[in-house]
Amino acid sequence: MKKYIATLAMAAVMSAGMGAAAHETEQKQYLPEAGDFAIGVDVVPLLKTIGGSFSRNEDVPVGGNPFKYDNQFPSPTVSVMGKYMLTDQWGVRVNLGVRVSSKNNRLYAPDDLGLYLDPNSAAQVVDRCKTTQSGGSLMAGAEYRIGKRRVQGVFGFGVLFGFSTNKTSYGYGNEVTEFNRTPSTVMNPDINGPFPDDYRVTEAYTAGPNFAAGAYGSAGVEWFVAPKIALGAEVNLNIYGVWASKGYVKSEGYNEAYRQVETRTDLITPGDRSFNLGTENIGGSLYMTFYF
């Protein structure tokens, strides 16, 4: 009887040891470890696309936005997150979003020289309008993880920066000359400024570039749906300021006083300032991270 009890006890101890080893293997298999790199992407745009296929609405509200500091200029709609694990619990991460767009409009205008030489001429020149918009955001910080199973709490802190610009340039097929002081054009920029009425705009930086800087704290969870693949959700508390540079307009025209063609630059906005404190999402409210 004693031998039978001893055998059962030994089997129980061995079974417990094997279970602990299996649990440790599972933990190492699923959870990030020191030295791991990671790439994370926002899955909200994908969910919007899927949701939009079942709805007539183009924009389906299924999640939050990345760090958005400017409602006038285009800010990044999707950002990419990179991580490096210093230990099994501590890691550093960077979140980057970039957006750049350039649009060129070309329109025909009457050729003033051709009409001067031949009133019946159908010759045309090309007027151009180029709009360049850009925006970007950068977050850099650290995170601490708790939990030893497939669901972990993730807490972070760090700094954040952002910028956005909006610039429009105009090109005209008919030049301003002493003999043609108000040349024909089909471009009519709706911009008010201190320049003379018969001058035409060549470049507009009406609001100036915006810059944002501040700090954040975050709290979230990551659920490891597969080995080293996690689905996460996070919310951030951000505090940051936004500074807008002075806006200006360049124009050209014929100066009657000096009897010459001139280009002038006029300031039209002194620049704005703002302060913001609130909860937002850096990288989206729902993201997927791959560790390797």
C-alpha cells in the first residue's frame, strides 16, 4: 500500500512539473521577450472598409484616429508602430504617420500676344495651380507590460510631435509687362491681402505651417491570438501645444510709380497658438502587432 501511494505521489509531482514546463513553453511561445522587435498597424481602416461593404455610408464609425492635431490640413490617417523589447516587461516604441499630397490643375487661357497680332486668333496658353499639402506625426516613448498569460496590460508614456503645411503656387501663361499690365488669366484665387487689386497671386501660404509638441500617457491591453501576434486596444491621455507660423502671400504686378514689374510679399496672418489636453488614440483604437 505504501509503495502504491509513493508511486502515485511521484507521478503527481512529475505531472505537475511537466505542466509547469508546458506552461512556460506556451508563455515563451506567445509573449514577447527581451530582444524582440515588433511592427504594429492600425486595423480600424480595414474594419471601415469591411463595414462600408455592408453599408451605404462611406465612413463607418468603428474606431478612433491616430494623433490628430490639425483640422484644417491633412493629418496622417494611418500610422505604423515599431517596438523593441529591452526586457520581457520593458520596451521602447516609436509611432510614425506621414501624409504628403500634391495636386496640379492646368487650365487654358487666351493668348494675349496671339490676339494682339491676330484678333481672330484661337491661340491659348496654360495657367497652372499647384497645391502641396503635407502632415506628419511622431511618437517616441517606453512601455511596461504586466501579465504572464496571453492577455497583457500595456502602459506607456513618452513625447509626441506633429507638423502640417499647406502651400499653393500659381503660374500664368501670359506675362505681366509694361505693355500688358493686366494679362488675361482664368485663375482667380480667393485670397484677400494688402496688395493692389490689379496684382495677381503667385504663391500663397495663407495659414503657415503648424507644429505640435507635447507628451502622452497610455493604457491598453494586448491579446495574443497566435504566437507573437497580438490584437491590441489602447487609449492615450495627451497634453500638447500647437504653434502656427505666419501666413504670407506673394503677388506680382506692374508698379506705376516705379514703372516696372515687381514681386511683393505680404503677411496676412500673425500665427495662432493653442493648448490641448484630452484622451485620443495614437496608432488607432484597435491595432495588430507582430513580434519577431
